[in-house]
Amino acid sequence: MSGTVGITPSATPTPERNVIVIGSGPTGLLLAGDLAAAGVPVTLVEKRPREIGNLSRAFVLHARTLEQLDARGLADAVEAVGRPLDRLRLFGGLTIALDALPSRFDHLLVIPQYEVEKVLERRAVEAGVRFRHETEMTGLTQDADGVTVRVRAADGERRELRAGYLVGADGMRSAVRDAVGLPFPGHSVIRSVVLADVLLAEEPESLLTVDAAGDAFAFVAPFGDGYHRVIGWHRGRDVPDDEPLDLEEVKEITRLALGRDYGMHDARWMSRFHSDERQAPAYRVGRVFLAGDAAHVHTPAGGQGMNTGLQDAANLSWKLAQVVQGHAAPGLLDTYQAERHPVGRSVLRSSGGIVRLAMARRPWALALRAALTAFLDHAAPARRRAVGQITGIGYRYPAPRGAHRLTGTRVPDVALADGTRLYEALRGGRFVLITPEPCAGAPAAARAERLAVARWPSGRRTTLLVRPDGYAAWASDAADAAAIEAALTTHVG
């Protein structure tokens, strides 16, 4: 292909050891930064200019995502910019309290997506990610050894890039997904949603304001720069996305849903959009992967979109690093589909259920909403499960038959004997082996850069191997040196 007219061949050395990421939203930035930090050469291709704008799609980071950022030393940076909220209002009288979460982050963080992107981009640049902004992917082919990507720059120059693997994090209209022939089945849940970024004469009582009344729904969230994002929908106004929108329509919908419009004025941006529920049937085709909105989209209810994409990236990045660097067999990459596709499906169901209940109008649906609200108010196990799904801390991954009960579970940020925390030990993309006192076996020195060894601060007898994404890879209540070495060989390489 390097002889194709008008295409300049890439000079990247040992391309099969490289990874190409398409799309520099939060998912692509986290993934690329993780790979580069692990020593994998990464090229990130983005058709937008480099400047991160002040237009945001997402506004919330949940506990599990904050834990993942903590494992990269980034949580303090986003917490310094965002504003914590210890409860999430979903619809009607249903409010989910977060201050009892079994996490260091017992809150959600209200923060515009672009502020998250700034933190992730800074880290990616420092880690050595090679950016190609204003560059569009025009096609790809793959073979047994890698992927060849055709790109076109803004000045018209065409090139070919070569890598061992490619990840499409290029959003709902993913060119990568189209190039590998994957469908994106689903449908529009709500149409003609209005959006405006405005100044308010009156500050809302709550950091996040969301409610529905009759045929109207509205959501208000702060950017932190004086402007607020307002999203609204009216059941009776189903018009095309390109229909002109004025501020009076936004104000009217907000008044119907929330009782007042907070004196909104001076809109810097307004548009209409529609909200879809879609999921690709596969997150992997050969050497090509999908992550974030390229793999799944759903309603914004519960604020799970950006979070699910970031957790996709955290799941895939360490696996790609292990395989590309020869520490694990390629079969490890199959677990990305097995672990993340069910989570994406669950998010579609939960976010869709929230928005349908919020917009309930028929008597039976209103009765169901009232019954569910009362049930969650009084049934602690059901409430914990709902909170676990929305915040991401309740998901666990499939474990092999006969595995220890902890295998596949999220490991909380436990204290270690040396006074540090687990999520500090995970930094650098390492596995962490936590052993009883005394240690039953010593790991091989060759793994030192990819494995931290720690001890429980108490007399706990479980030996636990934690993956770089904070999930249990292996555990044993009576492990000897041979069992520990076998586990390390299997998982760390």
C-alpha cells in the first residue's frame, strides 16, 4: 500500500509494537495516556483542532471513575476543579444518597467534560503520546500482523499509519466502526431535545437541578465559569434537529418542568439533538477495538456516559500493553468484550429506565414510578444495587469456574501495611500483590516494573493479586510460594 499514488508511507519503526487511537475525547485520551505511560508507542488521530473548546456533553464523574483516576494520580486534579455532590436526584421524589458509598469518593463530581479532557491531555502529552490533530481517518485494512490506517490531514496530505492494534474512540458516528463493518443497532429514545449554554439571573438551589412535570423535562448544571448548561425536552414538540431554536423556547420548557427559568439570558450556544440507545454487537474485530460512544450510546440520565467510556479505556489499556509488550498471550484481549459489553448493556437498560420513568405520563406508569420510589427509599439492598450501577462500583467481571469468590470483583482502596493505599500502589499501571504477614513467596525480579508487592496491615490471610484497573485477578486463602508464582506467571507474565 505504500506505493499508492498520493500517499506518503509512515516511517514509524517496529509498527507492530505501536497502537493507534482514533478520537481524542476522554476515552481516547485516557487510553492513549495509559499506553504511553506503560512504554507503548501511541499515535492519537483526531480530526478536530488541538484546542479543547468550552462546549461540554458530560458533567459528572462518578465514584468508580474517580477511583480509576486516583490509580493514575489524577483524582486530585479533577477534584480541585469540580464540585462534589453527595446525592443524585433522578426523577420525582427519588433521590440517591451517595455519602454512604464504600469508596474514598463518597460523592459524584460535577465537572464539565472539557475540564476532564484538559487533565487527561496534559498527562498524555507528558507520557509521550504522538498527536495528529486535524487529521481524519479515511479507511483501514488489517492483516495477521497489524492494522494499516489511511488518514488525510487538513492540508490534503494523505498518509498511511501502521500499528499492531487500533482503538476507535471516535464517538457515536464512529468511522472506525463503519470501516470494520459493525452495525450499531438501536433507536432514538427522545427526539428534539433542546440545549442552551446560558447565564442565569438566579442561582439554582441545587448544584444539579433535574425534574419533569407533565410533558416537560429539564436539567440545569454549572460550567463553573458563570454559564450553565440547560437541557430540556417537551413531548409535544417533535421537530427535526436542524429546526431553528430560540432562547424563549428553552425558557418555556424549563418553566414547565422546573417551575421557573432562573432568568436565563445571553446564550452562547444553542442547539437541538436527539438521544439514542445503541450498542455495537462486538467491541472487537480482529485487531480493531471500539470504546466509549463508538461502542455504546444511551440517554444522559444518571450521568453515566463519559464514565462508562473512561472505564472501557481503563479495562482495555493494560491488556493491550501486556500483549504488545509480550507479557501476555493475545487471548487476553478477548476478555475486553467479555467484561465490558455486558456493562454497556446494563448502562443502556438503567439509563433508559430512568428517563422513561422520569417522563411517565400514563396512570399505570406514574403508579409504577411512585412504587419504585417508595421501594428504593425503604429497601436498602435494592438501593445499594441501584447506586452501585449508577456509580460503577457495583459491577464485577466474570470469573473462571472454581475461582476464588473475590476474582473479578472491584477491590476497594484498602490500606496497606506501609501506610499507603492500594490505589497509590496501582500507579504506573502495575499489578499489586497483597500478601499476609509474612509473605508466602517472593515475585521474580523481572516483574518489578509491572508488579508492586504489599502486605495487609492486619492478620488477614487472603493473598490477593489486583489488576492494574483495580479488579481482582486472583486470590487464595491458603497460598504457598508455588501457587503465588503460578498466579503471577499467568496474569503478570
